[in-house]
Amino acid sequence: MPSVSETYIENRQRVQPTHTNNYASAHGGNVVKWMDEIGAMSAMRAAGETCVTAKINELDFKRPVPQGDTCVIESYVYAVGRTSLRTRIRAYRESPRTGERELTTESYFVFVAVDADGEPTPVPDLEVAGERCRELRDEALAAEPDEDR
């Protein structure tokens, strides 16, 4: 049985000119793509199966990630259903020189585990043992949109 903290993944993407919009900041579509990819990796760690995106909740772009900065994506699974995995995903703007970080985007994605035929398949329960696991799960549940509760 995987634990919440075992599904935690953090990845970095340096924002290059090919990733930007007309305002020299990360194109929103690229940020969503990076979030979806890292979220799927967290879901697959929990499920032990291929996972596909089933739902993306509200996606709020609070501030841009300028070209040259790093986009840090943080993801973890905090709850599971029979075949689904609820995942909290946040993006940060990080200065590559100082490490200064600020939240830019966050959302909750739901992934579904699928078998080799693309059919939904059951996922194991999620272990919430230890302070770090409880902290991550409780933070996600407290901030989760009402529609997912």
C-alpha cells in the first residue's frame, strides 16, 4: 500500500523562449501540460498502473512565470476511490539564482487507473501514516474545492 508521501513528486522546468507567450512568460498551456505530466506520475506511483486524466478542477493562474525563471511543479495523491486518484498539483515561480519561490498556479486533478485495454482498474488504498503524510493530506483536503468532497 503506497503512502501519501511516496507519491510526492517535485520537478523543475526552466522557462525557455519556446515556452513563452507574447508577454515573455510561460504560456498557460505549457504550465498545464507540466502539471498534468507530473500529476500523472504521482498517480501512477500510487496506483501501480497507467493513469489518465479524468478531471481538472479550477485552474487559477495567480501570477506569471517569466522567461528565464524556473517553473517548479509539486504533486501528490491525497485520496483514492475505487479506480480514481485525487491529486493536488501546484506550480511555483522560482528564481534560479536565489531560490526565491512564489505560488503561481494550483489545481486538483483526478486521474483514473487503466489496464492494458484502457479500462478502469482498481487502485490500492492510500496509507496515511506519519506526520508528513497527514500534513499533506490534511492541507489538500482543507483547500480542495467543495465539488470534490
